[in-house]
Amino acid sequence: MSDTETEIPGSDFTNLPVEKNDLPTTDNLEFEALSPRYIRTLYIEAVIAWVVLGISVSLLYFFLEPVRAVTSQWWFLLPVGILIILSFFWLRMVVDSRGFALREKDIHYKSGVIWQKMVSLPFNRVQHVERESNPLERIFKLSTLKFFTSGGSKADMKIPALSFERGSRLRSYVLDKAAADKTSEGQSNGGS
Amino acid sequence: MAAPDTGSPDTGKWNRLSPFAVIHYVVKFLGALIQHGPQAIVPLLALLVVGGEQRWFYIGLAAAAVGALMVAGAILSYLRFRFRLADGKILIQSGVFNRKRLTLGFDRIQNITLMEPLYFRLFGLVAMDVESMGSSKVEVSLGGIPRVLAEEIRKTVLSHKPAHTTARAEVEGGSESRSETTEAPTEIIRQSTADLVRYGLSNNQTWIFAAMSSGIIVQVLTKSEIFIALKAAIDLNTDNSTILMVLFIIFSILFTLFLFMVASVIGAIITNHNYHMTYLDGRFHRTRGFFERQEVTLPEGRIQTIKIRQSWQARLLKRFQLHLNQIAFCQGSGGKHFFIPCVTEKFAVQFSRFFYPDFDWPAMVLKKIDRMFIRKKLLWTILPVSALPAIIITVVSGSIWGLLPLLLLPLSLPFLALRWVNYGYASDGKHGLVREGFVGHQLTVFPFFKVQNVVLSQSPAQKKAGLASLKIKMASSTVKIPFMPLRDASDWRNMMLYHVESSRKSWM
């Protein structure tokens, strides 16, 4: 497939060679934060996880002598306590590290506290968008948007913790953009 | 039932396959049986062991029963199969017990394959496979329709949409040979048998299989009469016996390799006999096969990346393999294989120029990735897989030999170094070129406007060193460039997004 830089007569569309530095850059994007309620769902999940872990350890505590010997020591309980407290700070950092940015023609999602990554997804490559909420998210009226492009069956971008209203707005915005692009693509194909 | 008439495919009536399709079903079933052979043969073997006097009778009976079931199943499948074409869609009704209805829109078709097995050639029939694309996999298989009808269907299906794949016509607008009305296809390549032999020889899998089975062959050979005779002969003059034994084992390994080479060459010739590829009106057309002629038609727009591969064996023969990667459903599979075996470097370059006329990648200087790649791979991949078993074995056995797996660390170093050396990337601002490999290597060439999405990631160490890893997702596969300078990664991302968003051409 060639994509020579040509000007299409009778159209304001040009595609002249661009210098690298003239390209719109993705380096200084303004990211929007996720819902403030997100941290609460994560806290609840963490509490549930710690409680489940605590219950299983206490069961072992009653049945196994060695477990009882270890878990009742201060040098065991203190680090565990610190770990539990730190895990909640960690979640705060996780939430702060995540965010998405919308531009005219693409959407970006960054995540990761230590290993940071950013997914960039042009609207005109979106095949479909799924909106889902797990029970906890439903309680907090939050939803997760999953964006799919062609090739592969996994979601290419997942944006968690969008309020119902914001989620559906974002979804229809992206789908509108994707559809608009498809028709313009079709027209230019038909015309050529 | 008579075979459908060879008129227009879109008759609005439900068509049947030719009755000879029954043969096709039986053969397909036999093929499946051979593929999953071991499990299917176990009961027969059990019968052979416990059957006693009349075991052959029972085995015959069992075989006859399976055969009868197979034929009955094939006939039923044939009777229950209907297809028709309407409003730009292929409709299928099939299934013996569970009726299945399937609709496949022409615009979702990725490629069409016509297969002409030996037993169909006499009757002028072909089997037709239609592969779809999109988020779910659908494949339509018409097992036995007249060739004329199949070609008619193919024409209808592929010319359904105003082809958005005529970019080439614009580029080479000056040359009349490629205007839309051209009837004569452009020849891309015709492979000689010599090249197929080379392809068979350079098949990497042959070596793997040979290596795996040489142990068995050595065992068999050491129990063979030749070996016993040899041993007897050696016993007469004792001194050189160990050397001879070693020689014998080396010989057996070489012999195994030789056998596999021959098999691989024969296989390559059978599947790729008369390999011929042409191009017409934005579509590639490939025919190949000895017993079963196979014709695939693939619109060029469906091709996402071109991969130019060279295994180390092919390197010795100075040949390459050209893969045209289509839209895939699960990453890694790369869709149905569409490749040109055994081409020269000149051809590979010419072909990519045909495909990407303004991308002169052979002239490009590849940039290296950072050396940190080696260190990190050693630390995060090799160390865990070697240290974990080492610790476990040492603790369990209490022997110092348990640390042996740690040897993997120094041993893997040269391979990691090779991988690092081979990694390279380059771009002209519109296309990307990525090279990777150990001894052999693979070049991936792709236009930026066909990219689906980009992921840029950084570990803390990468961040400190100003590096980043880039994952470029194409509809066919994912291209990765690890440990490249952040500046380059960011530039690539900007350029890709720019081209994806500004290009008016369809990526498929």
C-alpha cells in the first residue's frame, strides 16, 4: 500500500510531508482524573481481600501449632500491620497514576505507578466499545469502558471508574467519531 | 440430486453441493482421524492384544463399522447442506442434528481459497473456503462445487465493494499495464522446484524435529541387526570399540537429520508444487500444490505487514521467506499463512517496493536498541527461571549440583547479545521497519497508517536512562521495540497517530 503525499483536487485535504517537530505531540497531554469514587471501590476491595486473608490465617491459627507460634509474635504482626496500612497508600498512588486524555482524533490512557505505560488509540480504529460494571462498581454508579480494535480478542484499552453518565457520554462520543471517520473513508474510496 | 447449474451464483435459490462432496467429507474425516490418530487407534490396539483367535475378524468389523458410519455421516452432511448468495451475503444452512444457519457479508471476507484435490479434478469440482475477518472467526467451507460456479462466486464476492485497494493504480498511473481494465494479471513469482528444495532444506522445524527424534532413532539403531553385527565385528579387535560406538551414534544422528531433510523437501514440493503468484486489480492470487491444487485470492488491502524471514539455514542458502500477514483473530497466529517460500534478496526488495513504492528500506540504517536490554532480560527472565529450580533442587537434594541450572545465566548471555545485536528499527516517517532475531532474523515492514494502537511503557530503570519500550499493535500481529530512546519512541508514536488519523485510506 502506498501512501504518497498528494493533494486531492477539489478538496481542502492536503497531505504534504511533515517535519517530525511539526507533528502534534503526545508528550504533554492533560490527563483527566478518574472518578473520585474510584478510590472507595478499591479500598473496599482491599478490605475484602485482607479480611479473607485474615480469616484463612485465623483458621490456620486454630488448627496448626506452627502458625500460632509465628502469628502471635510482634515481629510478625508489626510488619503485617505496616503492610496493610501501606497497601491503602499504594491504592491512592494507583488511582493517581491512572487517567485518560481525549484529543480531537484519539484517546490516551496512562497507568502504572512503577512500570508506567500509556495506550494511544485513534478513534478511527475502534471496532466496538463495551461498557460494564461489576456489582461493586454498580453500587458506586461507576462503569468500565473497554475499547477494541481489530486483531486479537482482548480489549486494547480499559478505562475504569467512569461515572455512569460520563461513561456513556464518552462511549457515544468515541463511537460517533469512529462512525464519522468510516463514512468519510468510504466516500473518499468511492470517489477515487 | 444433480449439481447446481453453472449460472449466476446469486439465483436467490438454495444450492446444494455436488454429490461428490461426500468424498470430500470422507477424506476430511480421514484426515482428522490421522491427525488425532493415537487416541483413535488405542481401542483397536486393545482389541489386537486381547482379541484372541478371531481378533482380525473383530478388527475388520470395527473398521467396517467406522467406515460405514463415516460414509453415512458424510452423506447426511451433504444432504443437509445448502448455500446461497443474496444481497452481498453468503448464507449457509448445515448440520445433521443441530441445524446451523450462517450469514457472512462479502465485506467481511478476508480471503477465498479454492482447493482442487485429485479426486475432484476428474469431475471439474473444487472445494471452496471463505475466511472472514472481524472480531469473531467465521469460516465457510463449500466442499464440492463446480469450478465455474466457484470462480463466479469468487468474482461476485471480491468485486462486491468498490475496491479501495487501487492505490497502486494511482501511483503507477503512468504505466498503462495496470489500469483497472487490464485482464492479464501481473506475474509476481513462479517458484522452481530447486527453490522448493531449498525451502525444504531451510525449514527450521525440520531441525527441531530431527533433534527431538534423533534419540529414538539412535535407540532403534542400537538394537538393529547392523549394530549387533558391528558390535560383533568390533569385539574381534577390541581397542577401538568406544570410538566406533561414538562414530556410530554420530552417524545415526546425521542419518536422522538426513531422513528429516528428505521428508521436509518432499513435503515442501508436495504442498508448494508449481507455486505461482500473480497480481490483478488489487488482489493477489496464488496457486500451489501437487495432489491438491490450492488457489488463494487475497485483496492486498487485507495485508497488514510484510515479514521477511531468514532462518540460519536459509542464510547459508542466501534465501528468504516472505510472509504477507493478514488480519488475525488471536494475536500470534497471524491469520492463515500466506507466504512466498524461498525468495532471493533481490526479489524480497522488489516485492516490498511493489508494495510500498516509496519506502526504500534497504537503504536505511537501522538504529540499535539500548544495551540495557541484555542486562534486564538476564535479570528478569533468565535469573528467575534458573535460580528458582537451582534453589529448590539444592534445598531438596542438599547437593551442590543443584546449582547447575545457574549455568543458564552465562550460557544465555551470547544469545541475548545476539538478540540485542539483531534488534533494530528504522522509519522514513511513513513506514516502520523492525528487525529481530538470533542467528536468523526477521524484518517486519509496515505502513504507519495501518497501525491499530500504540502502547509506550517505561520501567523505572528505563525512565532514568531515557528509554522506553514501544508496542505497536497491527491487526495481524504486535510489533515490539524494547529499550529504544524515549525520544524515538515518542516520535514514532506521534508519526503513527498522525498517519492513522490523517490517512483517508482504509487499513483493510
